[in-house]
Amino acid sequence: MCSSDLGKIVIGGDFTSYAGSPRLRVARLNADLRLDPSFDTTLGPDGPVFSVWVQGDGRVLIGGNFTNVAGIARARVARLNEDGSLDVSFDPRGGPDQVVRSVIGLDDGSAWAAGDFVLVDGFLRAGIVKLNTDGGVDLGFQGGYGTDGSVNAMSLQPDGKVIIAGS
């Protein structure tokens, strides 16, 4: 999965290097596809990244099947600073109990995450959750009981509504 930011491309996956340079599962490339050395993820997530989203301020939201980023607990969703380091101000606490397959960051710093999960930090949020700017569950979005299957993708409409797709 990749996302573009001002001519740069952020990629995520299950790799441990890019073009011979250590990068744990997330890397930022210049427009010519060369590694951007100013974005260092040598201490990245401990498991695969399935979705990346570059926020308007340059920070990068990631979702996948990891439990730590740079040795700090981050269950399946995290945010990286512009230099690739973990943004410790965004803490999903207990996080989703299963894989996150898609993430969307909003202009205000909040985010959407979707995937195979049922609980997020102990709250029932089957398949989709809205996270506050600090990474905690947005209790204002209930979503009923959620979905009865996996959510594999999301899209943000111009009016701010989210479209989900899955099984």
C-alpha cells in the first residue's frame, strides 16, 4: 500500500529493507523512487503494514498486524512523525484486537481504522472505529454493532463521510 505526499511516496508492507537500506515495513521514497533518507524507520513496526495514509501535516498513519513500533506498544495502528519516528502523542492504548486493513487520517488529526477487529481498547467497534486526535476511541461514533465481517478498504468522500468495503 502506498500514499503520496508532495512528490514523495510512502510505502508499507512486510519488508525489512529498501534498496539495501534497513527500513522496517515502512519507507518514504522520492519521486525518482530512491529512498528518502530523512524518513528513518529502521526502528519500525514489528509486523506487516497493510495501509498508510499521509496526513496534511506530513505525519504518516499506519495500520496492519503489528503490536510494537520502535519497541513501544502500538496495537495494529500508529502514527509516525515526518522523520519516521513514532508519534508518541497518538496512542491507541489497547488498540484493535485483530488486523487493521485500512486507515484514513483526517485534517483535524483524528483517524478512521477498519479491518478484522471486534474490540478496540475494550470497546465494541466491529470492523470500523473512529480515533480521536490522541489515538483514543471516539465514543461519539457508535456505528451500531459494526460490521459482521472484515472491512478491507475505506474511502473518504469530499463531505467527510466514509465509504467501507469488505466481506
